[in-house]
Amino acid sequence: MAAGTRAGGRDGRSGGRGDQVPAAGAHTARARPASGAGVPGPPGENEAVFVISVAAQLSGLHPQTLRTYERVGLITPGRTGGGGRRYSYRDIERLRMIADLTAAGIGIEGVRRILDLENAVEALRDRNAELVAELEATREALREAVRSPAAPQPPRSNLPALRATTAGQAVVVWRRRP
């Protein structure tokens, strides 16, 4: 198939859907803001950059299988403005995991349940990391409070019958000198 033709297309036209296949070994990238010195870095693991045919090659699956997995909700690729699918590195890894599970004899519903459980475990790990960080911050604040000197206390009265007074409630006792 020639570069620039649509995967599965009979006449080689793209149909305007954005499912263009890049040259062998290449990948397409969405426009990204340039980083720092104007040189863009590699795409992030969640950035949708691969067209469906490249994603199918990288995952070892047929493009129609990818469409089926999307239809049943196992994968949700990004979309271009024209509606073309774009897959990220994370999507490719998920597709490989799905392929491994189905090759092991697990049905689609079993795969869905396993993926849901793995997502729940990941969410719990993230929440645990947040709580550990919050606990460490609280411990550090407590250590700092113990290390720093306390606010100065008002002087205590030597007279046991009188309580310590605030500035607005001072009592003045006058005695005549003999």
C-alpha cells in the first residue's frame, strides 16, 4: 500500500477522514506547542499520534479488530477534527495487553473486567501516593512546630489571687506610703 492511502480503502483515496498512513517507520504527530528552546520533544505517552494502521502494526492486531475494541468500549482513541482515530503509546500498550489476554483464552467481557480492575488499582495507587505525601507534609509541619519557639507568654503575676490579665483588663492597686 502506498504512503498516503487509507487502510482498507479500495481505490486508494483517503475520503477526507484523516486515516492517512505515513511512510514506513514514520508516525504522525499532532501540532504541539514548542518546548523551551523551540525544539519540540518526543510525544508524551498519552498524546494521540498514531493512525489506525500504524497502531494495528505496533499492536499486532488488524485495524478492524481495533475498531471492534473501540465499539465494545475496550479502547477509546483520540480523534482528529475530521474524525480520524489517533492512538497514543498508552493505547498501544493497552491493545497489546488485550491481545495477550484474548490469546490466553479470556473473553471480551473478562478482558473488560480485568482492565477495569487494573484501572481501579492504578487509581488506588495514585490516591495512596497523595495521602502519603499529605501525611509527610503534616509530619514535617508538626516537626517544625515543635522545633520553633512558642509565642511569648504574658508575665505571670506573683499574687496567687489574681489571674493573668490582658491589656484591657488591668487592675491598678494604689497604696499609701506610710
